[in-house]
Amino acid sequence: MARFPMARVRHNAQIVSVPGAGRFARRHRRAHAPCWERAGGDRMTVTRERSARALAAVGIGAGLLLSGGFAVAEEGAEAVDEEIVVTALRRETNLLETPLAVSAFTGDDLERTGADGLEEFLQFAPGVTVDRSASGQQTIYIRGLASAFGNTPVGMYIDEVPFTALTVTLSPDVRAWDLERVEVLRGPQGTLYGASSLGGTIRILTRDPTHEAFQAKVDLAGSSTDDGGDNSAFKGAVNIPLVPDRLSLRVAATDESYDGWIDQVKPLFGLSEDNHNDFDVETQRAKLLWTISDRVDVVLGYWRTESEAPDGNLADDDGVSSTLFNAQNFLRNESDLYSVEFSADFDRATFTSSTSTFEFASDVHFVDFGGGRSLGIIEIFSQEFRLTSTADEDSLIWNVGAIYIENETMFDFYFNLPGFFVNQSIQNNESESWALYGEVTFPLADTLLGTVGLRYYRDDVTRNDSQFLIPQPEIDNEFTDWSPRLNLAWMPRDGALYYTTLSKGFRSGLTQPSIAIAAAAFVGVGIDRDVESEDAWNFELGTKLTLLDGALTLDAVAYYIQWRDQQAQILLDPVVFAFVNAGDATARGFEWAATWRAAERLTLTATGNFNETTYSDDVFDTFGRVVFEDGAQLQFVPEYTVTGAADYVHPFGNGWSFVARASIEMVGERTITDNSLTSISGDDNKRINARFGVENDRWGVYLFGENLNNDDNRINPAGTALARGYASRYRPSTIGLNVRFDY
């Protein structure tokens, strides 16, 4: 029998190989895993001019093309049983020995497969769906726990910074460049990751500076889109040891420009514009590592993102967006993230303090019916303290922590009169929350581990709205929650893990918008001033197996989720909605992931999820009409997602290899009920990508094709009767060239 590995906390950075393509990931230096957050402003200074900061960082790397030097270790395909380290449990564990439904994507994998944003790879994690109807923003769902209303239903951490928007479900755009790893924790994660980890949690871990050596890399890409225009992407990163073994700086930047493919028509004015939905995004990131002593580190971080787009990717079946029906005319996003992480090692524990502010602003201009504007501002501050054991074999593994978060989310709505905007309403939500949590893992036998965890959460919520600059009555409420987690893990032999988990996720309660309260009074119906918290209880059985002498790995999970007091919106009048608790829903599903080293140079992977998430009761609006029927599949939730990929590597001499990759994504249709109570279905979607080229330790040159089958089917239909026939769409077939250099 195999002896269960109790503790895998390591304190030295190590290179570990990643299965499938000989890529490498640098292990996280410590067993970190805290949280931070944000505070903000509403500067909206995005311009279409290329950022001098981004070009400077790329230019530094480009100048190194004439030099010799650093080489990234990379050869052919490696065995799929080699170790991948994750920190999903707030400590380092081998992925195949982690009794949790978690998928991991290494930063090197993402760069060599040409991923630019999250939506290009997240659906390769079983049960994850992504909708990108607005450029620069996306909505992510896991295991069918999908909602267009309320707070974000999937937790997102950028390094140790948790992102949650109040009353909106959108997640920020994160570019897949110079990342250490992306971890996708599938299923409710309330105990370790708190509110809004209802369906799961996504952890985006950027690369830390290293004291070991100077490093630099450049990635350049150009492409052309069918029925669209030309696209370009410039990316660079540099690592600079400033003081030997004490102080190092890492800077990364991206500058991407994508031409549109959707034509916009303005029928009232007889005008039209081809390829209207351009998308430009720039990012700059810096991290400074100060090693005060062998036991104490401080990491200072900054990450800025700017994006702008004249329109999203909503279009009719002819690829046309009419401003009479599709209101968005221009979208600009800005975000600034500041963070400080302090860690100190003691003999039996590691102390971590994480402090952060996050500022996000979104400015949307509308053109329908005289036009208008929506300005959204999210400001978050977070402080977390955590103590994690560094116990030896056979000892208890534990972590305890506390977190405090201030969150303010404000939306200003205006309509346009000749020459100026008139403020129609301000919706201002404030949240002050704190939580205490702890978890302990203990041996029950040589091959059996038990884990018990619990989190207490309290959230004080205040809403301050105004209508036409007239302040409305303030609404206050307090929401609390207890989130437990129980886990049993059995490893009868090396390469065989079986586990069962009972866990809980939740979203905090809401206060009713003042305009909804006024509309309810006008039509003579009663609505609750507050909407209670919702929660999801998750029971799952899973296994992780390594077979065929390490050539095949399997990860399979069956799950059942009871979603209680689901938050939803109902119609009060033709244009005004209110929040309600719409009753219960259940999610049943089976998900799997397999990686097979089919031959010495060929690796095959496949993932999938079959999901049935249905309403447990009829949901009515205030007029007694059925909005959602008992037994109907939830909005936005496909019944299946399936992906597959093949990676081939063929060395041919002098350190060079030919590499090729082909992948396919298949997602079932999704439905939505619009504001006329009409259920509208999307289509089944299928997207085929391919990439091939040559590479060595320093250079890589690749040809790539995205959406080669030119799928233009509907993804998520639009949610209003006026926009019927509109839906989000994939970018059409795109062919391009990518060149990378590592120094």
C-alpha cells in the first residue's frame, strides 16, 4: 500500500515538468494562498494610442534579440505522470495527489499554445463555460451554477487578490502572459475562498521575480480574420536581479489590437460601418521581491489594464449589429491593482499577510433612442492574515486565517440631451465584510486522510441610490454564513486516489434598487426590500488514476449540488426588474479529464462535462406569469462541454524540434428567457484550432489557425425582446504567425 503524502510544503523554487509537451513551471516559492483587494477611482483616460510603457517593456526584450544567453529548459514530450504542483488547498500539493476537483494550466503551456485571454483556454477545464459578449469583460460559470444577476458567482483570485463585483456577474479581462499558473477549482469553495465562490474559484498566479538570473522574453504575433481585418499582439517580460540574493524586479507588458468583424448599421440615419467591433487592450505589470532574510520575503505588486472597444460581439445571423436594437456603442475599461505580500517562515508554520487595493472602472456609451451612458466603478480594499503549518510527515496539516474586505460598486446612468448628459440614476452598493476560517487535515490510517474546515462570514451591506440627483432612502442589512467542508481521501497505492467531499458555497444577500421599490409601488405590488443570501451544498465522488506505467492519467468526478434560495430578477413593468429569491435548483453532473502519452512524441488529452441543472419550482413574476418552469434547464447552462487536443513533438537535430497541436471545443446550446418571457435558445458550438512550427531553447516560430471551421452559431442569445435574434459569437476563422524569443 502507498503511504499518503501528508505534507508537501517546500521552500525552494524548483522547476517541475508539465505533462504533455515538455513545458516547465516554476514552483510557487511557498505555501501561500491568502487574499487581498482593492480601492479605486474612476479615471477613464483610455486612449487608442499605443502605450509607451508597454512598448518600452517589449522594446527592452526585443533589443536582446541580438544577444546570447539564457535558455529555457524544454525538450520533447514528457511522461504524463510527472509532478505538477498546485496551491489550491493553500499549500503546495502534487496535482494528482490533491483530493479536490482542480484543473491546472501552466504559464509556459499557455504561451506555447498561443493563448491570449482566459476565454481561449478555460473551457478546457471540465464544466467551465465562458461568455464574452462584451469586449474586455467576460462571464464565467462552473458546474451549471449560472446567474446573470447578483454578485459574481465564481470566485476569482489574481495572485492573492480576490475579485468580487457587487450586483454584477462580470469578471475582469486577464491576459494570459507571463503567468506562473492558472488553477480552476471546480465546485463550491466557500470554506477556503469565501463569498462568491459559489460554483468554484479561479486562481490566476503571475510569475514572481527570481534572484537566480537575468531573464527576458518577447512574443510577437500577427493575424488576419475572415470577414474582418488584421490583428497584432506584442508581449514582453524581463526579470532583473538588482541586489544579489536580496532584491529582484520582474516587469511584463502586453499590447494587443484586434480588428472587428461585425458590421454596424444605423437605420435611422442611413449609415453603416464595417468591422465595427475592434478591441484594443494593454497591460503593464511589475513585481518587486525583497528577501529580507532566509525566512522573510516581501513582494510588492502592480498591475494595470486598459481596454476599449466600439462594440461587443453581439450580432444577428448575418453578422450585423444595428444600433436600434443593440445599445452598446463604445466600451472602455481601466483597472489598477496594488498589492503587498509579506511572508515569514517559522519552525512549524508560515505566516502570510496580504494587503491590496483594486480599482476598476467601466464606461459604456449607448446610442439607442437618443443615447446614454453607464459609468461603473468598483473599489475594493482587502487585508488577509494566514498561518499555515509546515509539519513533518504524519503530523496534522492545518491553516487558519482572517480576512477583511471593503467593497464599493457604483453605477451612474445617464441619458443624452443635445450637448450634455442628464443623470438619471445612481446605484451605489457598499459592503464591509470579514471572515474567520480554518481547516485541518489529519491521518486516519496510512492510506486514509480526513479534512475538516469551517468559515464564518459576516457582511454589512448599504445601498445609497439617487434618482435624478434626488437621494433615496438608505437601505442597510447584515448577512452571515457558516461554510463547512468535509473530505475523505484514500490512496491505496501510488497513482490511485479516491476522495469524497461535502462542501458549501454562497453568495451574500442583496438590497433592492430604489427604482425597483418605486416601480413596485407604482404598479401596486409588494416586493421585499432585501434579498437573502443563497448557498449551494455540493457532494462529490472523485478519483485520480495513473495507469499504463504513467502513460495515462484519469481524473473523474460525479457531483450533486443543491442550490438554495437562488437569486434572480423578475419583471415589474416593461423595463424595470427587481431582485427576488426564486427558490431552489439542483445540479447533477459527471466530469472527466484524461491525458494519454499515446506514443513517444504524441500526447492526447480530452475533457468533458455532462450537466443537468434544473429549477426545482416554478418561478413567477409579480403578475403571476411563469418566468422559469419547474424542471427546466437553467439559463446560460449547456448540457455538455467536450474538448480534445493532440500534441506532437519531433526533434530533428541541433536542438530544434517540429511541434504541432490541434484542439477542438464543443459546447451545447444555452437558453435565456428575455424580458417578454420568451425562451430563446442558442446553438451548439464547435471551434477547431491548430498550431504548428519549429522551436528550440530560445526561438519559436509558429503558424496558427483559430476557429478554422468558422463557427458563427449563436452562443448566448441577447436578453431583451428588442434584441431578439442577436447573440454573442466567436471571432471568425483567424490565421496568423507567432514568433517568440527567450533570453
